[in-house]
Amino acid sequence: MEKFLFDNQDNLIRIAFSAPVIYAIVILYIRLVGKRATSQMNSFDWIVTVAMGSLVASTIILKDISILEGAFSILLLLLMQLILTKLMVHSSALRKVVRSSPQLLVYNGEFLEDNMASERIVKNEILSAIRHRGVQNIKEVHAVVLETDATFSVITKEEDNAPYTLADVQGLPEGLKEDLEKRNEKED
């Protein structure tokens, strides 16, 4: 029972030293590789953030991992993310593999059941997002989109630019995608 509460002071001293050092290293790395390292722009970024947190905790708590090993593993993870995101900027094929696409869930006040089922989203979640936006009636909603970062965008009918913002969204009703492409061609 004694080890359950307190093992020895050497562990506490090691933790007291390693925590601020690793914290400073993570801040330095994030400044070097950019804000995206801790963002949740998409599921890949979220995975990197969680993995980095695990590496930080392991480095601070576990005796078997030195500060240098932990710092190096965090650096490698962030560099892999940096390289991948730079490659994604130049490769639409890679973007399609790594990043999900936004999905239309409501269009002109009507729930799109097939799209909701494919994303495993229920009506209550969508209604919550609509209420959060301050909209009282589903008929006032032009579109609800499940974004790549798993947030909901609610576009009301009163917003003039609504159709244009749906250009990259998956699951559009028949004819709307062609409509959007024609409108975008006219503007270019």
C-alpha cells in the first residue's frame, strides 16, 4: 500500500525536472513546425495531437524513456505531419486519401437520411447544431454540413452566398452540383 501512494522521491525529482523541459521542447517544436501541429483541422491532425500528448506523458512519467528519446520521438511525429501536409498542398490524390470531405446533411430544410447514415449522424445532433446557431425552424435552414473537423456548419436561407459555399461538399442532391459548377464558371 505504501508504494501505491508514494514510490520514492527520485521519481518525483525526475518528473519535476523532465516535465518543464519537455514542455519547453514542445513549445519550441510547435513554433518551428507551425500551429497546425496542435490543431484539429481534420482527423489526421487530431491523431497527431493525441499521439503527441501520449509521447509527452510517457516521457515525463516513464523511467525507461529519456528526455532526449521523448524529444526526438515528438520531433519525428511533428516532422512527419509537416511533410505530409506540405505534400497534400501539391497533391489532390494524397489529399483525398488523407483528408475526408465535407458532407451535406440537410438541404433546404430536409434531412438527407442516406448522407446522415453514411456519417453515422442522428437528427438530434443536427438539431443541436441548428439550435446552437440560434435558428428556431428547420425550414429556415438552407444547409447543414458536417465539416472535415467533425463540426457542423449551419447555413440559413437568408445568407446570400450559401450556394457557393457548398461547392466542395459531398452528398449534394441531383442537379445542385452542376448548378454550382455553372455559377462558379460564370464568376471565373
